[in-house]
Amino acid sequence: MALLEVKGLEVKFPMRHGELTALRDVSFSLDKGERLGIVGESGAGKSVAAFAILNLIGRPGYISNGEIIFEGSDLAKMNARQIRSIRGNRINMIFQDPMMTLNPVLTIGTQMIECLQTHMNLNREQARERSIEKLRQVQIPSPEDRIDQYPHELSGGMRQRVVIAIALLTDPSVIIADEPTTALDVTIQAEIMELLLSLCEDNDVALMLITHDLGVVSQVTQRTIVMYAGRVVEEGPTRRIVENARHPYTHGLIDALPERTAPGMRLNQIPGVMPSLAAIPTGCSFNPRCEHVMDVCRSEQPGYVTDGEFRVACHWVAGREQQK
Amino acid sequence: MIAFLVRRFGQALVVMFVISLISFSIQDNLGDPLREMVGQSVSEAERQALRDEMGLNDPFLVQYWRFLKKAVRGDLGDSYFFKKPALDVILEKFPATMELVIGATLIILFLSIPIGVYCAINPRSWFTKLMMGMSIVGISIPVFLTAIMLIYLFSIGLGWLPSFGRGETTMIGFWETGFLTRDGLLHLILPSIALSSIMLPLFIRLIRSEMMEVLEQDYIRFAWAKGLSRTRIWFLHALKNTLLPVITVGGVQIGTMIAYTILTETVFQWPGMGFLFLEAVNRVDTPLIIAYLIVVGVIFVITNTLVDLIYGLVNPTVRLAGGQA
Amino acid sequence: MTRYWRLFKDSTLLYSFGRDKVAMASFSVLLLLVVLSFSSPLIAPFDPYDPAGIDIMDSDIPPSWQEEGDPRFTLGTDAQGRDMLSTMLYGTRISITIGLFAVLLQSVLGILLGLAAGYFGGRIDSFLMRLADIQLSFSTLMVAIVVLAVFQASFGTELYNDLAIFMLILVIGIAEWPQYARTVRASVLAEKKKEYVDAVRVIGLGSRRIMLRHILPNTLSPILVISTVQVANAIMSEAALSFLGLGMPVNKPSLGSLINSGFEYILSGSWWITAFPAIVLVILVLVINLLGDWLRDVLNPKLYKN
Amino acid sequence: MTDMSEPYSQATGELLKIRGLSKAFPLTKGFLEQLHFEGGRLVRRRESVKAINGVDLDVKRGEALCVVGESGCGKSTVARVVMGLLEPTAGSIQYDGERIDNLPPERLLPYRRKMQMIFQNPYASLNPRLTVKQTLEEPMRFHNPGIGNGELKDKVRDVMDSVGVDPSWRDRFPHEFSGGQRQRISIARALMVDPEFIVADEPISALDVSIQAQVLNLMMDAMEQRALTYMFITHDLSVVEHFGTRVAVMYLGSLCELAPTRTLFETPRHPYTKALISAIPKLTQGRPGHIKLIGEVPTPINLPAGCFFHNRCVYADDRCKVEKPVLHTVDGGCRVACHGVQEGRVD
């Protein structure tokens, strides 16, 4: 039984001219200790999916359909008090920009201890001890002093370590990391990613890694979901996706990476741009950019073709499967 | 810290210098001190002699220097009307104005923060809409009109509250207070409401918009993701950040508040500095006008310093030392 | 030109105006007040500036629907026997005129100084902003009261009364320049950092052309918002000054001085001398503030913050 | 398609010569904030951010020189100083043998035609109040005051065509375009005056992956068709491997290593370059095997003595802590600023 199972998730945003559907029929599952990558370009809906799990979508968005089963109960149906006992306790989040994630007017210690006092029955002293311990685990030098500092006294890399320490405070079973290294420098990125990876492994925490960077996904995750215009277009083991992507979009995305072309040659490009949520084409939302586009793609939204642990939403792939 | 103190001191000097220049030119240009002293019957020659004797024919700078030297000692001359040292006359009225300002500040503090926060948290509720509607009407009614309306309604119409003066007061040392008697407090109600009538909606709107902006920040979303209680997120995480710009604006509004005391005191005939100042203007009582300006200048310098100190306490990224920030 | 028309026509400004009942109502009321007051010489039943047309015997007549009312004076008369309706129409014209010209003066000063401070930076900037800070902390009203008090005392009341309208425009205009300058400076600084400015610098354009053609047009939104609010503020300041007896004289009253002259009689029951001009003043300021609020919501400029 | 890894066949000497370039930004603080108490005495300390510290760099005609480094290494400052957007604190810049860093604005104009720039943020690099046509016409009109309307219109159409933006959209405003299209328009504006040298400051880092490839290809097309020379500023090494002919690696405002692209990626010499290259996430299954750096990046306000990298370098010895290394040539045509490499301590 999966630790976290998302079924048919749909998220809508009421707008001036009617509603926008940010997520359509998104389903996936996460096992205990598993590392899942969610890949997509900006506007694909991957962050919305992450925030929807903890019912944290910014107003006026709302979950209009679907279930989010975590340890046997549906997060989407929980009341405010119930979901608060999950947030920051069983399922924790890491945000993109460490410069913006920590409250500038509160000390690191305050921001850590409040978590522990909310979710665990600890007194101040114990909470402080535990916070220092976690800061040490994320390799922050002299954590006893750092804990009393304010965020602006720490560098970006250090702040992201603090955020990771906060995410680990309550021994959660899932960490959702939304582009955790995008705002950081290349060398710091690698360090933070490795730290996150080893901490998740050591503590048997499941990791949901949301990123646009296929390289990161291929190094860190076991399974990958590719999203396009609010929908999952492909899912499978990371290795198979990287080496043998089936969906033309995934394929194009991987081929567009500079390392896929000999130096000095033109890069492989996907023509056009991702549609805005207000103007998603009928049929397959990728059809205007697809090199394999067929008539059916323009009229009918493709269903999933499954092949064991592999899942693709594409008429062209389905057609080829049938021919086999 | 040292830079902060030096800068504050420098700013105070500049402010006081400007005020002293203005004051001096008022003294120089307004009215003829001689007329006040000797009347019309003295001949022109005698006047000239007197002028020389009093140093009124000395060069500008010499006169200004003399004025400064006396001003530093607290000697701003005698009020023409009261025939007493002007500074003493003003300071006698200082408690009345202060208590009015305290009353209005309390109203603003205790209403604007809860209402502003509520409106930011519940942007769609009917109460928010009502408050936003009322606040824009509130900003559009001049202080003196609010004062007149209050008098018309509560004093003339309903007869609940007194319409002028301070009522019964008690002396605590030099400080004449109306806080200790029921009558004094009753007299304070309408003027305080009138004085706060423009600032209150202003601050409600400011707190609301700042708080709404803060609530959109990543660190608030992160706080939600940490599963903290609503009260902690709203009243610690969000409010502390909201207060920073509010404190800054508050500092700027002190000047406006003092200007409004003139209006309020005029309508309610509140025996404070503002009322006295307007009377002095009408009587061309130059020393009194100057004394008022100087007292107000000192109040500005002190309150602005306090505001800066409070800002530094709330905002850890500002080090008063100015060094590593 | 059609291009700009299209930009305007498609803009969120017009769109949201058509959808916002409050904005449309405010605009209509403002338009009505402006048109009525500026055509007051044509439509007003009496000329309040003409001493020959005023009979002191007509003083203190309540509005016509009251028992002692006189059908000639719809809204009654004031203590000098002037028709309230006519006096208010003329008074509104004076209030609006002072408000507009004061804001015009403010904006010219503020935009020039703000552009200079924002674009050149350095010493000019810190000097101007320090000056603005100090002046702001004294508040417009305070500065205006002091200056006008001094002028009134040194000019003598008669000469002052003749010059009052200019003095008010001048004082309110000059006293409020920091508001503008800070807003303009803040948006110039924000725009200057954007890369399109670098792009035209790379082309080689001179700094004056960059300022006028590229930066200034992009700072118009906050200027528009602040201008609207400032007109309301200027009208309020004028009313306050006139109420204190430092503004428009009784023989050429603005709304504020009308309220002031009526205040003395309110205790004796002549409420209309105060109430009618007060209502007009509040409505005038309110609709301008509502329009300013609407503009701020639509254009959503980041106004100056420390 | 051309193979850009053979640049030297076309290269005909240096187009741009940067010598000893430094730029420090004074921290704008009032006089009073500069006062500090030190050892019981009041001292005045003026602080500045040392963004570039003595950079020597040449750009050869016809090449695409990539300047890479992490945020705060001064790579964008180099670009801005070269373009005359910032004044250097010290050093000189020569363009085609002519010193340009000290020219008055009007004498700089001929160079403005030859040197153009492409910016990072497509949402800020176009004036929102000008149509595409106005944006594109401005440089042309400015540099050719007598140009006829017809000629200008043709030129706008040609350039829009060449960057892949439909010329019939010339009356639209920037907000009507997507990020990738705006970046194309931004490139078009640079191409309007037919420049020979283009400085591109992180032109693709604000774009999505699939759009990055489009813009990069466009830049390569333009380079080929117009015989352009590029100075390409980026933090993304994976792009560099593909795009550049030579690479300059910067750290804290100094050059660490300067080498032909292939050499740099095959045999990086400087310890920092090695760490940087190892940190690129590649499509390989398995854990990231990057070289760990110790410590934190020092602030450019208080630069360390000696080699700026010594506090993060595992090879650092006493010499590195006191003596600043200079670029020296090692085999393979690359230049490295490292005592360890010179002494053979670092392989």
C-alpha cells in the first residue's frame, strides 16, 4: 500500500472570465522512502500539485475533485485542524528560494522551536536541543550560535540548510521539495541536493522532488512524472524515462538539453511555447508543438497507455503499441 | 549606535537651526517691539535712540546671534499679551495638548491594529467591506468637520458630553492633568475622537494593505506549511512584518497629528498649545509664536528619535550601529 | 495615434471603469460638481461677490422648505444675507481651483525634483530626500499654518485677503512637493534598474532623451494615482486653513471659510450655514478619494515605501 | 550546420582587449555610517564591493567567448563595463585597437553601432510602452538620422523575419508576447544596427528549457549569417560546453582559468573549475559525484589575502594564503591562475 496516493486531482482557479483548470486528472503515488521526481516547465502545474497535497493552494484556487490519501485518510476532505496536524509534521515542505522562505524578523531558533512545540510535546529546552541537533545534521557550523541568529545573517546555502533542518525536525514521512536548489549557485546546488538525498535515505523519508531540471531528477529520483499544461503526460522509472522517453514532449525536452548534441551543433528544439491555462487546445494539449501530430490528437484528449510501471498519454504512442 | 546618535543629533541641530531662523525672521518682520513697549506717543528721534539701545539697528547676524544665545538659555522673550515669559506660557499648556494626543493615540492603536488585521485576513467579509467603506468616508471628512459634527450630535443634540474646555483638572507637580477626574475624562472623549478621526481610517487601510502584502510572502506560506496555528501565523509571523512600514508612516504622521491639534483645540476651545498658538497668531504675539514653534520642533526631534529606536527594535536587519547590516 | 487609442481602449483601466459602479458614480458626481461650480456665474441665482445685491435684512434665513424659509433662497442665507446656494457654487469653484492649481504646482516641482533625484542619484538625491523627509515630518498643514500666519500678520488682513487665493495655491503647492518627489523618485529608481533602460543606453541615447521618452512614461501610473489623491488632500488643506481663518476671506469664501463663518451660529440653531457647505466639501473630497482608490487598485503601482 | 569547435581558422586577431580591468562599487552610505569605533578610537572606513579585480581578457574576432561563474563573481559587471554602462575603476578596454573606456559619449557613438547587448530578463528588457516597431526603429533612427521610412520599414521586417517573429505583429506591445518571443525581439533590437560584436548577459537563464534551445539556436544562426563575435555571460556550464569556443572562468572578480572549450571540459586545471564542472547535473543515473568545496564564498567587500579561492580549496597551502596567483600558460593552450597547478601540486 502506497504511503501517499493522489487520485484524479483537479484544481481550479476562479478568474474574471470563468474558471481556469490548473490541474486535470493528476494521479500518482509515493511509497515509503521512495524518491519521486515531478518534472515540467513553468506553468505545467507541478508546484500547484505540490501545494494541493497539503491543501495550501493560494486563494482563490481550490481542489475541485480528487482524493489525496495519506496513511489511510483523505487530506482533501480534512478540516483545518486535522490538516494542520499533518502539515509540518508528517508531510513537510522545502521551498524554492531560501532568501524568501524564512521570516526575516524571527530568529532561526524561534522558527524551529515553534514547529516542535506545535507538533510534539516538548518543552522549550528540549525543543531547542533537538533544533540544534538537526542544525548539526545539516552540517551548519556552530549551531549553538547560529540558532540565535536572524536569517539575514546567513548565506543562501546556509538558509536552505536551515529550511531542510526545519523540514526534518518532526521526523516526517514525506518531504515535498519545490525546486529546492534552483535559486542557488551551481556548486551549492550540488551540495544541498546531496545533503537532501542522504538525509532522506538515512531517515527513510519519502521525497517528492519538483524541478524543471532533468539532470537533477535523473541523479536523485527513482521514479519520474512529466507534467504538461496541468496534466501528467508520462510516468515511469527515472532511468527508463531518461533513456527511452515515450511521449514526444518528454523526448523533446530531453533532446533539447545541450549535452544531447555534439558541441557546436544546433540544439534540438521543440517549436512553439506551452499554452497558457486559459487557452489550452482541444484534444492533446501538446498537439500544436508535436512532430507526430495526427488528426485524432486535435480532437480527442489521449488516455493513458500503461505498460507495467510505465504510463503515457499519447495517441501516437498508443497507435504504435497497437501495431506491435 | 554612535553613528545613530551622531546622526540624530545632527538632524536635531538642522531642524532647530531652521526653526530658529524662521523664528528669528518672524521676530524681525512681525510687529514692532517698540510699539508694544512705548505706544504711539514717543517721537521718532527717541524711537531711534531706543532702537540703538536695544540693538535693533545692529546687523542681521549680530541680532540673530543674540537671539540664539538667549534662546539657548530658554529666554524667548515675554509674551506681549500675557506679560510673562513666552516659554512658560506655552509649557503651561503643554499637558493639555499632550493628553489630547495620548487619548487620540490610544484610540488609534487599539482600534486600527485589530480592525486592520481583521480586514486583511477576511477580505471578503461584510465587516471588511463596511470598514473599508467607512474608512474612505472617514478620510474624506476634515478633522474640524468631525469635531463640529460630534459637538452638534453629542453635546447640542443628545447632551451627553461636554463640548468645550478640559473640565475639572488636578495638578501633579507642574503637570495639569484631566485623567484623574471623571469630568476631565468626559471632556477628553469628543476631542480625542475628533483628533483620531482621520488617522484611524488611514492606519486601518495602511495596516490592511501591508498585511495583505505580507500574507502573500513565501515565508507566510512556509509557516502554513509548517502546520502552525492561525493565531501564531497572523499575530506573530505576519503582524511583526506588517508593523515595520506602519511604524515608519507613524513617524511621519506625528507632524500631521500636531497640526490637527490646532484644529481640534480650536473647535473644542481646548486650552492647549494649539489653541494658544492660534490666538497668538491673531494677536501677533510674536514671542509666543516663536516659543510654540520651538516646542513643536523639540517634540518632532524627540518623537522621530523614538520612532527610529522602535523600528530598530522590531527589525533585526537594521542595526542602529549602521555597520554590518 | 490610433495605436495609443487602441492601447487605451484595450487597457484594464477602461475595462475596469466600465465594470466598477463606484468608480462610474464617483466620476459622474465629480463631473457634475465641476461643471456646476465652474458655470456658477451663469446658473447661480445671486452674485455673492456683489455687495449691492446683498441685503443684510435677508440674513440667517433657513432653507426654503422650513417654516421661516424664503422661496427666493432655496438653501437659506448666511449671516451676511448671502444666498447659500450661490455662495456655495462660487465657493466650490474656489476650492476646486485651489486644489487643481496647488496640485499642478506640486506635480511640476515634485516631478522635476523627483526625476533629478532618481536619475542622477548621489549627492543631489540624498540632499533632496533628506530635505523631503524633514519637510514631510513637519506635515503640510503645519508648514502652511505657520507660513500663512506669518504672511497674514506681516501683510495686514486687507492685502492678505486679496492675495489669499495665490498664497494658498503657493503654500499648499510648495509644502506638498515631497509626496510627489518621493513617489517619482521611487518609480524612477525602479524603472532605471530595468534592462530596457540599459538597452537604450547601449544604443547611445542621451540621458535627457532616456528620461523623457523611456523612463517618464513608465512612471505615469503612480503619478496619476498620487495626483488624484493629492487634489483631495489639497482641497482638505485649503478647507482647514480657511477654517482657521488663514485662508479665503469671508467676502470671497471657499467651502472651508463658509463652514468657519457658520460655525459661530451653529449653537444658535443656524445649522444650514455649516451643514450645506460641509456636505458639498465631504462629497467632493470623497468622490476624488474613491476615484484615487479605484485607480490605485487598477494600476497597482508600488508607491513609495521606505 | 557549422562546427564551432574550430574557431581559430576564422579568428583574425583580437577584437576586444581588456587589460587590468577593475570595478569597485562604493557602498553608498552617509559619512556617519562610515565611522566606526576601533580600539577605542573613532575611525572612518570606506567600504566598497570589489566586483572585478584586475581582469585581463581578449575576445578574438569571430569567436564566442563564454564567461562563466557563480552569482557575484563579477561576470555581469565585466559585460556592463565593456558596453560602457559602467565606468571601470581601473584598467583599459580596447576595441579593434582603439581605447574606448575613456571616450566621451559622442566619440563612443561609432562603437555603439558595432557593439550591442542582449539582456537576461525578457520581461524587463523591452520598454512596455513602446510597440515592437518603435523599439526596433529607435536604434536605427538614432544612428541613421536621414534614413527613409520605407527603408526603415524594410529593415524592421527583415530583422523580425530573421529572428522568427512574424513582422505583421510589429504594432503589438511587449506584454502581448511570451518570454521566448520577447527575447527574440530583444535580439532583433541588437541586430538592427548590424553590429559585429554582441555581449549577451545570461540571455537564456530566465527561459524554460524548451525555449532555451530555440533562443540558443537563433543566436548561433545569427552568428553564422552575420559573422558576429559573442561575449556570452552565463552561469550554466552545460550551455557553455555547447556554445562557446573559449571559456573564461571567474571567481570573486578574478579570472581562474581561460581555455578552449573542449580543453576546459576534458582537462579542467583550476580546482574551482573542476568543482564547477563536476557539479553540473547530467542525465546519469546515480548519485551526484561532485567535488565538495569547503567553507563559504567570502564577501566581495572584504576579499581574502592571497588566492581568493584559498579558503575553499583543499590544495591550499601557505603560499596560497598570502600571494595572489596570476594567469600563466600551461600546455593545451589554457591559462590558469593557481599556484598549485604551477607547482604541480594539483594535477
